[in-house]
Amino acid sequence: MAAEHNRYIFLVDDEPIQNEMLKDYLSERFLYNIKTFDNGEDAINNLGLNPEIIILDFHLNSHRADAQNGVEVLKRIKERSPMTQVIMLSGQDKIDVAIDSMKYGAYDYVVKGETAFSRMENILNNVSELHKVKTVNAAYKKTITFLSVAIGILILLAFYLSYTGGRLTPQ
């Protein structure tokens, strides 16, 4: 269970107040380690922490004109860490922005507003459940592989013993 303590959520938003409010909200409800970043490049440089979830703002250039936008960052995240679930959080209530986000691998798209945090909570519950199902599925696959190999070895041993008349060494 030690791995459970190293589950990360990255919050990437160039508005520090937004990052802190969301961090406080999520910290009260989830047992993730939450790291905040004010630009996508810093978040990408920390992908070695293997975040399970990244909440990514669409506009990331209010303080740095050269900062990549959320979709560009999303593409780079998915290239380097395809299993990380990325949730776009944006003030953009435009369907084409949401479609672009989903097209490039976002798990969901949330428009900032009154219900954004509660919607985010529901999405994180779904992502956590998905993670749990994938983890259990991987364990089942390993167990089935192990049992298949063990049964195969037992069958080969049974054939060998029947061939040698029940002796482990041929005469």
C-alpha cells in the first residue's frame, strides 16, 4: 500500500488563486499528493513523478507570453505519459475548444464556474475508479498468465512421467 501514498495530481493554471482554491478543495476530499504549476512546461518537466491525473488550464500565457496553451501541453503530456488522465479546466465555453481537447486525449473538459469544483470532484472519483479497475485487471492478467504457465508445466510433467513410467529420470 506504500504506492498509494505516492499518487499525484498536478494542477496547471497560470492563475495562482485558482490553483490554490482547487488544491484546497481537492485536498479535503482526496488522498493525492497535489502539486501546482503555473505553466505547462514545468508540469511536463515533472512527469517523472508519474501523476495519475493532471488538471490543465487551456490558457496558460497570461503571465508568460511564450507559454504553450493547454492543448499544446496536453499533446506533449500524452506523448510522454499516455496513461495519465488529463482534465481540461477552462474559462472557454466553446465547443470547438472542448472537442480539440478531447481529440488530443483529454479525459474530460470542465468550464470554470459555480459548479466546476463539484464537477471536478465527480470526475476525479470516476478517474480513481477507472485507475482501480485497471490495476485489478492488470493483477488478474498476471495471475492468469502465472496459472497458465503452471498448468502447462504440470501437463508437461504428467506427459513426461507417463512416458518414463512414473520415474523422474529415464533408464
